[in-house]
Amino acid sequence: KKIHCVLHLSSITNAEASINNKKEIFRNNLGCFKNVSEFCKNKNINLIHLSSTSVYGSQSLYVDENCKELLPQSPYAEIKIIEEKMLKKTPKKFKFVTLRLGTIVGASSGMRFHTAVNKFCMQAYLNKPLDVWKTAYNQHRPYLSISDFFKAFNFFLKKNIFDRQTYNVVSKNLTVKDIVKIINKFKKTKIKFVSSKIMNQLSYKVKKNKLKKLGLNLNSNLYREIERTIKILDKKTLL
């Protein structure tokens, strides 16, 4: 039976924090990528490469996988582009698929709280104001529910799709304002606007038409994911 390998997002995934430790994240994340991808090539193992929609950076309106001008705003996103380019240069016999994931939303046993929505949920639970980037409040960004992530993951495995292509994996495009409104339905919060080195004036949405053409439609309810996350935090229980 064919063996598959998954290359995780590497151990350092905080895009904003990566600005302050660029050398470390390049050494760590590219090192992880090279080790795993070389192992897969040498052992003839299919690879699921997890990338990020953060590679699009500052865009306008809708973007898809054919976007020619990627504008990463963090070392983390820069590395993802480098990884994608390196995979494209591998021999044709090496089978992989690259999934550009939206920002993860939802509770898991190993969830991290530096991503936007999970961080907001934790701040709301702690009765702290939500730290919102000044320019981000009305900007659209792509989000991916944890359930849709596993749905996509299983889809590519079961369908054995390792066509050396890149796919956007997104549940929905929302503004930070939309996210805050949802959180306020379960936990009343205040907003504190803050500055960040990763800020732009452009709002963009990520298309998932390429994924739909394969037969996979991701449309999980992010409202339910946020509700579940806050309830788990309130109960102080593990999944």
C-alpha cells in the first residue's frame, strides 16, 4: 500500500512574531522542509505540503492559485513561497500536493493561540479586550475551520490526489469585524486597536474554485467553531 507523508507547517508558525526572529525561522522551517521533502523523494513517498494563504500578502479583491504577484509580509510567508518553488523544481516522478490553508478556526487538543480567531477567543474568555490591528478591522481575510481542514486532508488522501498542483483550502472570507460580532454573541468584549509590522490597506478574498472542480466544497459554519472554542475554554476542559 502506498505510503503518504505530511509536511506540517513547521514548529514556528507565528507570522507576526517571525519578523523578529527571521534567521531562526528560516533555519528551522526550511531545515524541516528540506529534511522531510528529501526523505519523501528518496523513499518514493507522496507528500502533502501544507502552505498558507498568507503567501498572497497585500492584494486587492479576489485572488486564486494563478496569482502571479505574491506579496508576503512576513518571513513565515516568504518561506512558504520558497518551499513551493523548491517542490516545483523536483523531478516529475516525485508526487506531492500543496495546500494553501486559510487561518485556522476551531478547537483542537493542540491548538495554538497566536492565530487571529483563536487568540480573540482566548482574550474574550479572559475578559480582556481583543487586540485588533488598526488597518485590519474591515479587511477580508480567508479562514478555515478545523473540521474543513480535516475534511480536505481526508479528501486528498482518499482520492489519492498528488498531482504536483497547488490548492487554496478555505472555508470562508470574513472581516475581523465579522469575527468580533460572532464572538460577542457568546462573550461580550471590547476592542483595543494596536499597531503591527504586518499591516496593509488592502482587503482581499481567496477563491476556492479549483478545489470545487475536484469535487470538494468546504462550507463549515465558522460561527459553530467559535462557539465551540469559547465553550471549551469556559469549561476548562480538554478535547
